[in-house]
Amino acid sequence: NVPNKAGAPNGAAVTMKFKITPLDEQSPEQLFEQGEIKLRLGLNQEAMDLYLKAVEKDPQLQKAWNRLGRLYFDKSLESYRKLLELDPNNGQLREWLRQYRQ
């Protein structure tokens, strides 16, 4: 038998084992990295939850605070834009949003 790409003979089953570590046993860095994966997948709320767990374990983890700040900022802008849809004559809000357009 000729081995396939996984190194097993053709037609043989390949079994892979993964160890899943519960969130409460993961390091702040591991939680942050999982948050990064969720963020890349567009799962912002799940990413936020992981970043929050990371800073809970390590309040000095600056990169997690940075991501949280950005996600909360984006979420607040989204809320204000929705408010502007509902109240298009809100000049004060319109001016404030104009300052943060990017």
C-alpha cells in the first residue's frame, strides 16, 4: 500500500486527537488568541467575551484592552448611527458623528 498525504496507507482511516482545554484553564494569551480568531471570523461578541476573560485573568494585557476598546467604540458608533436614522434632525449627534467618521 502506498501512503496517502496523511502518512497512512491508502484506504486506512486517519485518527487525529485534540485536547480541548476549558476556558477557565487557559492562559490570558490563549484567550486573546482565540479572541483574534473569532474576530477574524466576524464573531465580534464572542471575541469580546474572550478578551474580557483574558483581561480578567491578566489586567495588564494591553493588547486585549486595545481590542476591547476598539470593539466597544465601533459598537457605540453603530448605536449612534441607528439613533441618527431614527432622529435625522439631531444636529448635535450628526456633528459629533462627523468628527469620528473614518
